[in-house]
Amino acid sequence: MKFGIIGGSGLARLAELRDARRQVVRTPWGDPSCPLTHGTLDGVDLVFLARHGYGHTLAPHEINYRANIWALKQTGVDGVVSVATVGGIRDDFGPGTLVLPDQIIDYTTGRCCTFFEGPGQPVVHVDFTWPYDDQVRGLLARAAQDLGETMVPSGVYGCTQGPRLETAAEIRMMERDGCDLVGMTGMPEAVLARELGLPYAALAVVANHAAGKGDSSREVSLDAITLAVEQAMVRVRAILSEFVRL
Ligand code: HPA
């Protein structure tokens, strides 16, 4: 399989890519976050896209998710791996925890969330019972295992609108809803991949305890988030290199 990798906060480039070449892609839905980068990782072809743009210029609600997924599909990838930075809602999900989510709850509003709208488009209701692809999740789990990395094999990702972080009460509500993780970019990315028939999985990297969690008297520190993400991405890069070889 040839994979598209969508890098989130802290993963705007895959420096390990060899023979990298950029491709500007236009889609019927507008422009993706940035040009796609084609290259090889350990001899395996892949396509990389920085979700927030190469200079991290797009906030979660400004991302053209439709253009991103369409562009990747257009390049002929067979699947998509999304690297997603998240807050940990479960008490044991502290900074540096790696999780393979298996469910999503969507709290976003006003995002363009389907390709099936507008003149001439049929009304389509895709099945989304299991939002993440099991085969891709299995490969990610195996890559982590091969490297001796611990990766939590399941979790519920709650997607908020952002760009602000959540209140402590919102996180308590999300916890009651069954969310284990909170991020801002998981939707509609996952459902758009499903609509185009692209197997999709996410590798969630916990950067911080969500608001009111951990040491609950403290505010969420953006400096601490940046540091945790930087450290975790070294491990994520190794997992991705192993993943594409499997
Ligand atoms: N909330 C939402 N998105 C995030 C967080 C958070 O606490 N940390 C990293 N992405």
C-alpha cells in the first residue's frame, strides 16, 4: 500500500523523506493546506501533507479538510495515516502517551463535512460505525510493538472546534460522554476519507493533560505542550518509518 501521511502540530515536515519533491495540487474544493511532498522513506513511496501548512499558518477551523483529503486521493494513495496532537482526558493519558483511537465524537460546528452536497450531488449517508480502519490501525500497532514502544490500542477521540482550548467543565462533560482524548482536527478529516473510500487511521500523541485534568489547579501550558510534542515526535517518526516498511 502507498500511504499519505498527514502531519499535525509538531510534524510539519518529514525530514527523513528521500528524493522529496513538492507538488502543488488544486481541487474542486479549493487548495489544500500546502503543496504535497512526495518522497521515499526507507525506499517506500509516500506522500506527506502538513495539515496546518508548512509554516503552521492554519488554525484547526481554517483547514480545508475537503481539499486535503481530495488532493491525497488524487495522488493515488491507498490509505491515510493522520498524526494528531491531543490532550489526555483519561487520568493515565499524560504527556507522551501514544494512542490509536478507535472511536470519535464530533463536537465541531460549521465545518464543511461532506463531499456529497451542492448541485448534482447525490445524497449519500456513509457508514461510520467504525471511523478508523482496522487494518491500518493494526499496522501502526505492529510498528510500535516492533520498536518496543507502548501504544494504547484504543480510545475515544473527542473533536472540539477550537482554536481555544476547552474549559474544565467541557472536559468533564466530554469525559461523561466517554471521550478519552481531545483534539481539534480529527473531524471532518476522518469522515471525508471514508467518503472517498480511503482507509484512515490516526496516531494520537498526548501533549498535555486536558483542561482541569492532571494537576487540576493549573492552566494548560502552551510551552509545556510544545516541549512534549517535540519529544514525542522523535518516537512518532521512528514508528512511521517502521510502519511504511511493513
Ligand atoms: N485540547 C484540544 N486540542 C489539543 C489539546 C487540548 O488540550 N492538546 C493538544 N491538542
